[in-house]
Amino acid sequence: MEKTPDSLQTIVFDFDGTLADSAQCGVIATTEAFKSHGLPVPKDKDITDLMGIPIETSFKTLGADILNDQQFNELLSSFREIYKSNSESSIVLFPGIYEMLDTIKKDKKNVAIVSSKKTEVLKKNCKQLKIDHFIDVFIGSDLVQLHKPAPEGLHLALKLINNSDLAKAIYIGDATVDIMMGTSAGVKTCAVLWGAHSEEELLNSNPTYIAPDVFTLENILKLTN
């Protein structure tokens, strides 16, 4: 692991499993959607292992590849409706995240989110959690052609935030695809251990830093109070 960075100016986060605990909502929506379309219901672990990539890709891995295009689109619509109806009650910030984001903005850092969910849904979730005012740029899967682990979403975020110095940027996520994306984009990466993937899985993706908790992440980011 490298020493902590001296002059970070742009901090980019994943959303699900990094800022917000949405695993329960994702599992419920996937389970009910698959069940309602007569598909074998995936195990919870299989669902959470694939969190971090768009459902257009993960659902095919989970067994929905047997559907024709119309049926598959109906499955996606079912998932989104169920997810929406459950999101307000089952998506919460991880402890310490709100305070950390507040400190980041007081330190005058740029903040962006690059997520595998649609931009509109991402913004709605952030507003619901009362963190939208901390975020300068929102990038969802609908704004890119190549999804994680491709670096397109992160490159777009850095462009919109006017950060041309990759050495002053970091991407933070809970899944291996997050770390792979950050590495491909040429920025530092930090893997957090409170989300979807295990420490062993994340270490195999060679992150610049590992954060087992928010306090450690704050130290990595060198935040002041």
C-alpha cells in the first residue's frame, strides 16, 4: 500500500455498498422480479457478488439470459419498480458517511459519484439520503457506453469536474470492478471493506489503499475537522 496522498482535490465514490447500504433493497427487488417472471431465484450471495455492475449485465449472469429481449426488458422494469417501492425504507447511509462528506466539502474538495445505476435513480437516492448537496457530479450507467470496469464513467466525471491531474484524484468503491475501473482510469483507488466484496477479493484487484472503516478512509483522504 502507498503512503497517504498529499494533495487530493477530487474524490469520486461508488454509491451502492460504499456510501449507502442498499444490499437488502437490491436482493429483495431481484428475488421478487425473478420470481414474478418464472425464473429460478438466485441465491442472495450471488446477487450481492454482482452488485456494482449494471443489471442489464448481472441479470444475464444470474440466469435471465434464457429470456427473449421483450421478456428481459419486462424483467428489468419489474426490478426497477420493486426497487423504487422499497428504496425509501431500506436504503440507508453507512455510519459516518454523512459526516465524512460534510468534512470533504468543508475542505473544498470536488466530489463525484460514478454508479452502475441510472443517473436519475442515483440523484433521487442521494436526495432521499440528504447528501445530494455534497455531490458536484453524478454519473450513472445511462451516461456511458462502456460500464465498469471500463474507465469511461470515471473519465467523464473527471472531465465534468475539470480535474485534469490524475495524481490528485481517487476512486473509492466496495467491489473489484470499482478498483479495476480506477486503475484503468489512472487514478489512485481505495477499497472499502463494508460492502459487497471480501478483503481477499478486493486485495486481488490491487487497490492503492484499503479502508476497513470510515475512520481509516478519512485518514487516507487526510480530512481535517
